[in-house]
Amino acid sequence: MAGLHRRPAEPATSPREDAVLRRRAVASGQPLAREGVVVLDGEAPFLFRDEYLPDGQLRTALVRLDAVRVFPFPPPDRL
């Protein structure tokens, strides 16, 4: 149904790791990035990028892999 989209949860980061990366970005004055692939609830994989900014903010981006046609979706074993 149009307009009913569920946004996946953000990739799991331990509170300690998150705090360390935020402090490191603030102390260095340079943005830091953490990237990876996450599969949420056995669905399609997502690419994620967390960017820790020098002002203490966190910018997160999620891209569903089948949306960018990186590989055929659904995978052949799920047809």
C-alpha cells in the first residue's frame, strides 16, 4: 500500500563503541565513518554508513541493496 513503509532499525552499535567514535570525531575535528552490510529480520540486505561529525552529531544512511540493483533480488534460493 502506498505510503506505508517500514524503516528498518539502525545497525546495532554498542553504546561504548558509539561514544568512543563520537569523542574521537570531536577531538580530531574530522568526521569518522563506519560502514558495513546488515541483514534485518532475514529480509533484504542493507548497506549502512554511520558518519560521526565533529560537532557530536551522528548521520546514518541505509540503502537497500536490491534498490540499487547490485544483485538479483530475491535471491534464487527464495524463488
